[in-house]
Amino acid sequence: MTKALIVYGTRYGATADTSEVIADVLRKEGLEVRVVNVKEEKVQNISEYGLIVVGSGIRMGSWTKEPEEFLRKFQQELAKKKMALFVCCGSTHPVTEEEEKTRAIEDARRNYLAEKAAKHNLNPVALGLFGGIYNFNKMSWIFRKTLSVVRSKLEEAGFKEKEDGVYDIRDLNTIRRWAKKVAKMVGSQP
Ligand SMILES: Cc1cc2nc3c(=O)[nH]c(=O)nc-3n(C[C@H](O)[C@H](O)[C@H](O)COP(=O)(O)O)c2cc1C
């Protein structure tokens, strides 16, 4: 059985939950999967894994620190392995005029994924750009204030609070389809 490792960093929870959604799909496709929040647990060795998936949430244009450190630490090994990158972010539903949306999504794909892969000399089998979660209860007051415009736009766009102050803008089917594609590319037999 191919062993897969999913390593993630999160601030507001979307990347943690998305990692579990990806793990479920990979398991159904016959892979053995371990999921690690790399802020809580350091990974010492990746030699046993035939697939590595690295994910991060985005804040102010940046990845979380720990998955980036993981990419740096294992750069040489990762360059030889089947690996994939994904991010959870707000750029799938940018708060801009309609004609700017495509550009915002393209920019996000380039800045958060393609450039990250290039920076670490990686050649991922897939790049996943997914939506995120806006949890206004977990934000500092300054972020809550800054993002109040996003909140109004989400409401205007028809997003409903999942619970008080929490908007989930992810499309789980997109995530599942992506994970299935990754599983097919890698295969369940090492
Ligand atoms: C303060 C703040 C800043 C953010 N900045 C960005 C950004 O620069 N680009 C983007 O696409 N999404 C941005 N987002 C949306 C986050 O990417 C989204 O909340 C995502 O779920 C974060 O991942 P996490 O939940 O795993 O931490 C921002 C969200 C917050 C709360």
C-alpha cells in the first residue's frame, strides 16, 4: 500500500479540516494516510512515504511558518518524490469586481502555489487552490474590523454563517475531486 503523509499549517481551521477531507479520499482510494499538524508535531523522516501533500492557510499573502519550514527542511527529498501542494484561502471568492475575479484567482495560484514550488525546486503532481473559512470569533479586533467589508460581501454573495461568525467558503466537492486525481496519479501500490 502506498503511504501518504499530509502535512499542514492552519490559523483558523480550514486547512486542518481540508487535510482530513483529502485524507478520507486518499484512504478510499487505497492509500495509507497519516495527517500531521506540523506546528504540533515535527516530522523527522519522510523516507517511507510515496506521496507527500503539504498544505497551508493564507494570511496577508503568506503561508503559515511551519509547513514552509517543512518544505525547506526536506527540499532535496521532496524534489525526488511525488508530492502536491494546496492552500486554503479567500482568493477563490475575491471581494472585487466581477472582471477582476479571474485575475485574482490566477494571481493566487501563482503567488501561493506555483512560486512556492519553484522557490523550493519542487515539481508537484498537483496544486490545489481551495476556499477557506472566515472565523470572525478567532480574529483579532483589528482583523475583524479590516475584514468587515469581506463579511458584507460574503453575505451579499449568499454565503450563510455556518455558526455565529463563521463562514465556510470551501467547495468540498472540488477538494474531493482534487484528492481523487492525486490518488490516481500516484497509485495505491508503491
Ligand atoms: C486576517 C486575515 C487575512 C487574510 N489574508 C488573505 C490573503 O491575503 N489572501 C487570501 O487569499 N486569503 C486571505 N485570508 C483568508 C484565509 O486564507 C482563510 O481564512 C483561510 O481559511 C485561512 O486558512 P486557515 O483557516 O487554515 O488558517 C485572510 C483571512 C484573514 C482572517
